[in-house]
Amino acid sequence: MIEKKDVDLEKAVLVGIVTKDQDEEKLKEYLDELEFLTFTAGGYAIKRFTQKMDMPNPKTFIGSGKMEEVKHFVDENDISTAIFDDELSATQERNISKILGCKVLDRTNLILDIFAQRAQTSYARTQVELAQYEYLLPRLRGMWTHLERQRGGIGMRGPGETEIETDRRIVRDKIALLKDRIKTIDKQMAVQRGNRGKLVRVALVGYTNVGKSTLMNVISKSDVFAENKLFATLDTTVRKVVIQNLPFLLSDTVGFIRKLPTQLVESFKSTLDEVREADLLLHVVDISHPNFEEHIASVNKILGEIESSDKPTIMVFNKIDAYEPEPFEEDELDEERTKKHYTLEEWKSTWMSKIGNNALFISAINKSNIDDFKKRVYDEVREIHVTRFPYNSFLYPDYEETQ
Ligand SMILES: Nc1nc2c(ncn2[C@@H]2O[C@H](COP(=O)(O)OP(=O)(O)OP(=O)(O)O)[C@@H](O)[C@H]2O)c(=O)[nH]1
Ligand SMILES: [Mg+2]
């Protein structure tokens, strides 16, 4: 999937384990995603190491034999970073870096690093910095101290770089300070949101890289940064959109991912206010992704964590242009036909029967079905709008196909 085009990419190995909750196929999916995360952070995953175990080793996460194998590979191939798919404890991290003699990161660390790289505004930077300090606090002692931290690169951006010798008290003070700063910005933002009046608010939500920003650009004629890397968007963008002559506010925000570090959900709570305060959610899904149903479940879980599960929601299945069912050969007839063999039509009828009118199938890139999409959003927004502005609802006649 990812080719080594850029010689500057850091060489990394990925490590994951097969457990009773996570079979081989699941692990492959997780490691595919970890590889994409590594690439987004500026790395190149050369090899994967996996091990079957009942539970992770408390000292070194994987077993000693496997660790030897990893060490051998790291030494032979001049690997700079070993990335573990699950969160490592401070002890594990310390022991593993001692053995491997290279940088050791976990998924949380990697995601935090990408966020640090991508944060554009001072607000986003403050939130990321807070999450990084919260991550650092319980791991302060012995974190990479025996390595030359000056080497920089993945996992080295942010507070860890300069503050390594600081004690917990200083970090705690810093956390308190950042929280205060966020509180002040929150107040300003709440005022801004208040000033927007009572216009209906619609929020695009969804897993990272599903096409939220692309869709935002298509319907609001704005220019939000979209690209094929994870977490292209960190800050929330809000645009006033008018469909027919019905105005509403549309927001695009940070994408979700499974195993999202709790520190991040916590410190991005304010960014997610836009979602929490929305009247209508457009849950965008990349139907061309083999694990899209799992993505939906992760997004729903995070929506639950920010108390936004009960909002009216339209499921927007995007990238229908790229959807391809797995081919089903004649000689496989005795095998069971599973969801990966579904045609797009079968997916449509499955979801339509589940949530009826609230499922839409589009391609934001090709602009297919965008008129249907607009009409559906229009109908929903109009319903909310007329309850809020009962006296001038006549200004907004029913949507006409001529749009
Ligand atoms: N094939 C196909 N690709 C699409 C479609 N819509 C978006 N993409 C591509 O998917 C990638 C991600 O798009 P974005 O709009 O950045 O996705 P996002 O959901 O905003 O991602 P984050 O901000 O990272 O959460 C880009 O490379 C887009 O060009 C579509 O309808 N079909
Ligand atoms: Mg985006």
C-alpha cells in the first residue's frame, strides 16, 4: 500500500500481538492502520513482528525470544524506531528501549506526534501539548534518557524534547497552566458560537480519512485542506451554507480513530463542542474501506463519550466510486458468501432497511448523488429551522428539484 518514495522517511518496525480478543485478521487490520499512521508521521514500516500470546508480558510486552528476533532485525537493518500497536507502560517502554537500543513508541505516542505535527492554530497546539504532558506524566522517570534525544524525528516533537529532566511537579504546573489557557479560549469560543445566532448547526463527523473535508468543500465551496493522510484536519472549520434559500452552519472537525488515546479525547473535548452542540450530525463513512463497519462502531463509541449519541444523524456512505466487492468465484460456491462479497446495491438495501431514509450513498470526489444528499440535508435542516423560526418559515418554500 505504501511505497518507499522518500529517502528521508525514518525506517521503522511494527509490533503487535494476537490475543483472544484480537485474532490474526484483526491484528492485520490494526497493523495496516498503524502502518498508515507511521507513514503519516514521516516513517516507513519495513517489517511487522507479531506474536500469539494470552496476555502481554508485563516487562517487555512481547516474549524474550521474539524480542531477540526484533533486536536482530533492528541491528542488521539500521532501524531507528520500533512501534507497538498497543499502549506500553512506562516500565515496558523503558525495558524495551534498553534491549533494542532504538526509539520505542506506541500507538498513542504516534498519534500524539501526528497531532503535534499537524496542529495549526495556537488552540490546537495547546490541546495537543496538554495531551502530550498528560501522556508524559506517568512515564517521566527514565523515558528515553539513555538515548540521544537530539536525534529528533517521529515521537520526539513536543514537550518530551526539552523537558525530559523536569520532575512531576513542573509537569503538573504546566498541565494546570495549559488547562487554564484552554479555558480562556473556550470562553471566547463559546461567545463566538453564541454570536452566530440560532441558525441550525450541522456537523460532519466520521473516522479519519473518510472524506469529510472533501464533502465540506463540495457543498460549501470552501477550501478546507484534504489529503490522503490521517488527521488532515485538526481544527474545526465552520461555514455558512445555503441550500435553496435555507441557511445553516456546517462544521468540519477532527476525524476519529479506534484506540484513540484517552488524553486526546479529553483535551479535544472543546474542539468537539461543535459536535456536541450540533442539531444534526452527518456521519461520513468510507464504504470502500474493508473495515468500514468497525469504523462506524468506533465513531459511535466516541460520540457516546461526548454525549452526542442521541442526535438526529444521517449516515453518509462516501467513496462509492472506489467500492469493490471481493470477487466471488464459481468454484467457491460451497464457501459461505459473506459481507465482503456484497454488491453496492446489497449494502444499500441492508442500510436502507436498517435506517431507511437516513442512509445516503455518494461520491464526494465525483460529485455523484450530491443533489440527493443536498435535498436530504435540506429536508432535515428545514424541519429544525421552522421550529426555531416559526414566523418566517414561509420564506423557505419546499425544496425544488431545479436546484
Ligand atoms: N475515491 C474517493 N476518494 C475520496 C472521496 N472523497 C474523498 N476522497 C479522498 O479521501 C482522502 C481523504 O479525504 P479528506 O476529505 O481529507 O478526509 P477527512 O475525513 O477530512 O480526513 P481527516 O481530516 O484526516 O479526518 C483524500 O485523498 C480524498 O481525495 C470519494 O468520494 N471517492
Ligand atoms: Mg478533514
